[in-house]
Amino acid sequence: MAQETADVYDLPLDQLVNVEVVSASRFKQKSSEAPSAVEVVTAEDIRSYGWRTLGDALNSIRGLYVRNDRNYSFLGARGFSRTGDYTSRLLFMIDGRRMNDAMFDQGFLGEENMLDMNLIERIEYIPGSGSSVYGANALLGVVNVITKEGKKFDGLRLSGEVGSLDTYRGRATFGKQWDNGTDLLINGSRYFSHGADKLFFPEFSDTNGGIAQDMDIERTSRVFGKLSYHDLTLRAGYVDRYKRIPTAAFGAIFNDKGLFTVDKQAYIDLDYITQINADLGVEARAFHHWFDYESIKPYDLILERVENYDALDARWWGGEFKLTGTQFEHHKWIVGAEAQFDQRQHFINFDIDKNLLYNNSDRNGWRAGIYVQDEYRLTDSLLLNVGLRLDQHHMISSLQLHPRIGLIWDVTPTLTTKLLYGSAFRAPNAYERDYYLTDNNSPNPNNKEELVKSYEAIAEWYPVSGLKLLGTMFYNDLKKVLIQDSDITSPTYLMFVNSGHYHTYGYELAAEKRWENGRHFKLTWTRTYVRDEALDGGSWAQDSPKNLVKLHYAEPLWDDTLRLGFEELFVDQRRTLANNIAPSYHLFNINLALTKPLYGFQASLGVYNVLDQHYKVLGGSEHLQDTLAMDGRTVRFRLEYGF
């Protein structure tokens, strides 16, 4: 781990804030040259602030906010978040491989995510529309998690964690690079959390006094591997996660320990990247994914306890081919094609022992896209980035053609400005197209794609070494949003219909400073107003905080033997589904990490929600609760030994 620190801080200070990124344009470029207001979270940041999940790390990023309904975690971006959705309007990737599942298009953020945090080299967040290079789901942004190489570990690491709420994690990681260039990384872990012994929900005060007893249990098993040899890289991962649901979602019996969900995901990905010559590179990859889900929901059917079984299984595979060239003076271009066959998208829902089948749908089909992008240096100080992608998707009838244009001007050697325009789409997923449980809740074969047009102006200033100042202004026009019809008199009652229309206005300000000794300071403010044109004739959208303020400070102690990290997150009040107001809240977290091994040991102690606020998040339409209270103060201690 000490070697990892040296690798990071051997970089010049200006490269610590103006880092190289790959996600914005599918090739390496400085963040100041990317057609986006890119933000990067590093492995050092993860260690300094003690983030436990991908959701924790994303919650630290400018413009993003995470909500958890005690089953899944959901991500809002620049004031837009729809409760009941599954974070399907952002694209999630691991090492450039799409990870949104083929049923809900869900991005997994919590313990249901594929990766342990010790495997992450960096996280690249690309705000704004990204369909010009990535196709569907990149409406509001792209999150690409870059994993570490085996040489970063150079041996075996064993770690254990213990924390509040009877929480435990054990992990083993082996990484090594041999003289012939072979690099191997293998990681396995087990996680268990009993969660809160008792959770009070006043909506169920007539059942067990509104107390959900021992209903917050969660356990996860993970395996991840990565093998590289010269130009070839093989990756594979698996996660199996069980979670009890204390909120009695979807009309379940309250405080019934038979209510749970199980999520299982796996993937394998083979990637080949090489340079044919100095001016032409090629990348080819093939992949296969699995996703299985099941849930038991006990409910009351005329004073009789009945167990409803809800499940899905999905299989999809495909490949991608990409060329990157610099043959033409002042141009760097890419041309690529990718295809994915959704081989199986199967839902089933029935009452156990009642012989009542409510849903048994199955579909398959192809999605494919071709894209082209050119980075053209008009002058020494002026860069034009233009991209275009054509997509075919089996869930919609029309071809999708989406551009992105970025004009990037280096006003001075330390000041860069950007003007960006892009459009993107999201096709209905299998859940929104096919899922139904009653005669009234019917599938909708006629719903169509969601569309967004985004505009953004950006200024990035690097006045002194190691310091970055950022300002952005953005506007999004998001239309044809799929919303479940709640009008009981409507012929489309409970169908997903394209009736939503949102306008987003906002700006962001950020300052980040990194010092050579490891000290880090970052302050960001995101101000947004999201207008729901279908709500009260056009008004403030639900689950849309107008202000997000985030402060991070890490201080090295005793020649960076210890690192003390402080995190302060402010989330403004939000409008709920019942048109109430969820109060604003502060989260203050502290983490102390032993960064240099002591007799082979490293350790960290994290205190989360130091102020012990039981802050509230929106519950979603599947919950009887308008808001859900979150856990108060928690503590985690982690100890690691390296061989």
C-alpha cells in the first residue's frame, strides 16, 4: 500500500488535479481537454475518507446524491431522481464494460455492487449526455470504475472489518506481476450486517407497535479476478447478495421475516488492446453476463398469509470493436461498433401453493450501435470534439442518432473554457415494458424511448500548481420520461407511459487543492432547479434538492504515517411524493487511516454520521412511508495484513 501512495505522489502536482481520463472520449486525454466537466475519485481518496461502498464514493462527487430505501441504493444527478426507478438513466461501467443489467437497466451502488472498494484504482464521473459514444442509458452521465492491477498488491492481503449494527467483513486479495508481464489479481470477500435491531415505522403502529424486529439483515459474497498478459485482459466477477426488507414494500405483511430479496450477478469479459503502429490502435472485446433475482413477499389475502414469489433471470452477451487513429495531422479519431444480444429476459410472478400465476413474460433481442468521434485541434489553443452514434435497440422501433459537440478553448495556459451540446436516449427496459401483476396493471408494448438534450458551459482554471477551480452552467431538456400512470380511471392505469417532461437549470462551483505531502482539500456547490412540467402545471420536481454542498479535507500526520480525513455533505430539502417536504440534512464523517505498514499491518477507523442525524430520504411509490429515516452514527474498524 505504501507503494501505491508513492505511485500517486510521484506525479507532478498539476497532474494530480488535471488527470488523464479515458471515459469521456474512449481514449486517454487530460481532463481539461475532455468534452465534459469530469470528476475523478482516486484510490487515495477512498482510503483517506473511508468510503465503504461505491455509493459512498459517488455521494462525495459534485452534483450526485445517494438515497437508500433499506433494500437498494439509488443515485440522483444534478437534481434529477425519480423514486421507484433503478438508477437506469446513468451508465455504469467497470473498466469500460457496461454493467447496467438487462432487465431493469439498474446500476448497483451498495453491497449489491460487484466490486470491493480495495480493488478500485479510480472512479471517473462524466456528467451530461453520453449516448454519442455509449448508446442507451447515458442520459445524465457515465460512471466508469477502473480496477487496480495485481502489481499494486504484490502479494497476499488479508483484511477484516468490524462495525456498528453487528457488521463484519472478511476479505482476501492476491495480486502479482511476473517477469514475463503476466499480471494477476484475485479477490474474494464475505460481508454480513445484522442492521438495526429495531426500526420504528409509525405507518404500521397497529402491528407490533410499528417495530420491525431483526428485519435489516444483509449478507454478500463476492469474487473478482483479472488476468492480463501483454495485450490480453480477462476479467470475471460474481456477487450474491441477500437482504431482508423492513419497510413492508409492495404491500407485504409488516415485520414478517419471510420478506427478502436475493440478487446474483456474474460476468466474464475478454479484452484485447494493441497498437498496430504508432498511429493506429485497435481494441476488441467479448463478454457474457448473468443476472438472477428472486424475492418472497408474504401478504395478507383475506386474513390468510400467502407467499408471493417474484423472480427474473437474464442472460446477455456480445462484443465490441474499436479503432483509434492519429494518422491525420491535428486529428485523433475513433470508429467503433458494438452489439449485445439480450438472450433471455424472463419475469415470473406467482403465489406459492395457490396456483395463481400473475406474470410469466420472456423476450430477447439485439441492441447494436456504431459510433465515430474526432478530436480536431483547430489551433494550438482551440480544440473541437465531435461525436456521433447510431443505435438500434430491440425495445424500440426507431433508430437513434445522437451527436455530441464540444468546443474547448485554452484562453491562457492555465484557463480552459468549454461549450458543450449533446443528446441521448434511454429505451424502455423489460420491467417497464412487460411487468404486470393484475388485470389493471398491464404491460405496455407501445411505450417509447426517453430523450434528453443537454447544454453546458464550463470554465476550468489552474492558477497555481496543484489547484483547480471549476465553474459550470448547465441546462437539460428531458422529455418522454417513462412514468407509471397512477390515474385509476385511465385505460393505462399502472402502465409505464411516456408522459414525463423535465427541465433542469443549474450551475456548479468547485475548488480542489492537492499538496505533495498528501494533504487534500475540496469544496463543491451544486445549485439546481428541476421543473416537472406535469406536476401542478409545472413546478419543483420531487426528490430534487436545490443545493448540494460538499467539503473534503485530508491531513497527513507524522510524515503521512497516518491520514485524517473529514467529509461534510449537505443535502437540501426535497419534495416528497405526497407533496410534503423532507428536511435538509448534514452528514459529517471522520476517518483515520494508517497509511504506511507497521509490522505488515495497516488499519483504519471510520466514524460515519458523527452528528447522529436520523435524516430522511424519500420512500418511493412501492413504500407506504412517504419518507424513511436512516441510521444514526456508525463506526467501522478495518485491519489488514500483507504478506
